[in-house]
Amino acid sequence: MKFRPLIGNAHQVAMNMLRPISRKYDEQEHAYPKELDMLAAMIDGLNESGQSQGAGASGVRATKEESSGTGGTRNGTNLASVLSIMEMCWGDVGLLLSMPRQGLGNSAIASVANDEQAERFKGVWAGMAITEPEVGSDSASIRTTAVKDGDEYVINGEKIYVTAGDRCDAVVVWATLDRSLGRAAIKSFVVPKDTPGLTVERLEHKLGIRSSDTAAIRFEDCRVPAENLLGSPDVDTAPGSGQGFAGAMATFDNTRPLVAAMAVGCARASLDLTRELLGQAGVEIDYDAPTYTQGAAAARFLQLESDWEGAYLLTLESAWMADNREPNSTQASMAKAKAGRVGSDVTLGCVELCGSVGYSEHDLLEKWARDSKILDIFEGTQQIQQLIIARRILGLSSTELK
Ligand SMILES: Cc1cc2nc3c(=O)[nH]c(=O)nc-3n(C[C@H](O)[C@H](O)[C@H](O)COP(=O)(O)OP(=O)(O)OC[C@H]3O[C@@H](n4cnc5c(N)ncnc54)[C@H](O)[C@@H]3O)c2cc1C
């Protein structure tokens, strides 16, 4: 109930500001959507005044009340974030990912930065750089190095597929302090884009989310202050500890529900337009009658919509658990796995149901089918989410179940 105004406002923005420029920036890949500057300034204003309730994708910093667990059961900023992201992605996923100061790196900063870092990186637009030419799903194998030199770290390596990597002000880079020490030595560093030695090498051409820039970035003797390391600098190699890496992985508990919310929003857009188009074609959808009493198109639509609802509810649950300081790793992965798969199934299912209208560039159905695929890939693929869920349910470690 208390989030109705937030949902309503985000929906208005999606309908009146994102939808009208959605096709334009899909066609003009790599052109900067300058219309977003005004929108981002509005979100900044809401954040400054404390009225945002978590609007935008910049992630959530636990309040003192939330951290201490004294807030009781509450619907907080995590839930607000996923609800507003769903609405914004009903407008356009690529544009949401291009929103200044709302990068996935911002979520990492929000979830692990100390108070000093949170203050210093306030207002910075941060991308997230984990993936490397030789390393994707197996993020524990990264090769980018960070070597301590006095009160600085020197970073060397190559990162690829960095969302907003060209437009952002800084990147949160995963690097190893010592490859021989394994996962425990992996740390994340905030690297400002103007750091000497940082080069944006190229931008990718993509299937979907074409309004969002995706960059390859090289780091050659990039020096950052030691205070730019997020979390603890200690390398704890005690058997079974894996604390450093576990800390870095924990940021995913916050970001996976956000990506799930993107898939839910995009799929909702497809369902809404499909219902409208089916209605125009004379197909009646009766929510009170069993599907076997309805036509094939109506029955298929209801099947897609019920699958969507499962993804929606799992996404809300994982965010609600974070608001209430309940461990949500399993649910965050469940939400991401379900929503990622449902996003693709629903958007392609809607293209199928609407036939040539769905496939044509006249409407946005074909675009949403392209945009949704990435949401089942980044922040951990479908297969990786299923692996994580299986490990947790069976109580097996990453070496026991690969
Ligand atoms: C548009 C776009 C934006 C991106 N943005 C970012 C970003 O901002 N930051 C960032 O760091 N990265 C980003 N990525 C990279 C993304 O996170 C990786 O593509 C993803 O982690 C998968 O890695 P990979 O592509 O190397 O595939 P691989 O890891 O090589 O996997 C290939 C296939 O094998 C499957 N697979 C792998 N291991 C297993 C296993 N153990 N069991 C079963 N199946 C397995 C995978 O699920 C996948 O289907 C982006 C990618 C794209 C396309």
C-alpha cells in the first residue's frame, strides 16, 4: 500500500519518458540518451530529500535501523527498488541500465562500502567489471591483479562486457591480490575512469539492450588509493573461510533481485501489449474460467501470465527478506533464475501469440524479446543460478558440486 505512489510515479516516467525514446535508441546504438540526464537529476533530487524510497537501480544501503535488526518486519528500500525497477523496465531495460549514477557498481558500493567510502563515492556513476576474456561464470578464476605499493594498489588486467563502462565515472573492478591464494585474495576496487592507465578499448554491438553501452576496458599500471578497496583488505586463507570472496559474492544477494525485477518488468510490458492486441483481434481472456474452456490463444496467454506471477512473487520475496535482514542468497538466485527464464519465455511467447505483428518493428514486442535475453545471462547465468540453488539445498560446497 505505502509503495503505490512510488509505483505510480515510476510507471508514469516509464510511459511518458522512456517508451517514447525506446525505439530511437535501439536503432541508434551507442548514441547517448541525453533525455536521461533530466530524469537522473530528478532521482538525485528525490534521494537528496529522502523521498526516493529506493527509486532507481543504485542499490540499497542498509539504514542503521535495518543493520541492527531493530526495525521489526518491514517493507523497506530493497522492496521499493525492485518495484520501481519493474516499472522502469516496463518502459525500457536498456534505458534503465543507462541511467546516470544508477549502475550495478553503485549497488556494490551501497552494499559493502564503509561510511567514509559511501560518502566519498556519493554521486559517482559506477559500472561493475568482473568478466574477463578468459573468465565469465567462474568468477573465482579472475586474472586481473592488484598489487599493494605503499598506500596504493596497482591494477593490471582486462575486463570485458562492462555495462555503462563507457559512460560511467568509475568502475568497481574485481582483482586478485595473489592468484596462488585463490578466492580469499579476490577484492573489489573503485577505479575512477580518469585514472591514468585505464583505457576503454571498444564498445560491443548487441542483440538487445542496445541503448546501454557495453565496454571492454584495459587496466595498465592503474594506481588507486588503498582506501578504494571495498571491504576488508585482509586475505583470510583459513580452511573453509573464503571470507574475502564470500564478501564480494554477497553483493550479488542485493543485485540479483534487481536484475530479476528488470526481467519481470520487461515481461509485464509484453503481456500488457499482447492482451491489448489479442483483445483487438477478438480474443477474450476470462480470468474466472478454467483455461480448457477457453481458446488456445487465451489459454496460452494465461499460462504465460501465471508463470510471470511466480517470477514476480519470488522477486518480491527476495527483496523483502533483504529488507528484514534475513539471509536471502538462495531466494535471490531463485528469483534471478525464475525471472530470467520467464522473461525470455514470456517475451518470445508474446511474439508468437501476436504472429507477424509481434515480429514486426511496428510495435515493441520483438524488441522486448531481444532485450530480455541478457537478463538470463548477466549477474550469473540461468545454469549458474541453478547450481547455486542446488548447492544450498543439498548443503554442498562449490568444490563438491561444479
Ligand atoms: C550485454 C552484456 C552486459 C554485461 N554486463 C556485465 C557487467 O556489467 N559486468 C560484468 O562483469 N560482466 C558483464 N557481462 C558478462 C556476463 O556477466 C557474462 O557473460 C556471464 O557471466 C557469463 O559468462 P560468459 O559469457 O563468459 O559465459 P561462460 O561462463 O563461458 O558460460 C557459457 C555457458 O556455459 C554455462 N556454464 C558455465 N559454467 C557452467 C557450469 N558450471 N554448469 C553448467 N553450465 C555452465 C553458462 O551458463 C553459459 O550458458 C555482460 C554480458 C553481456 C552480454
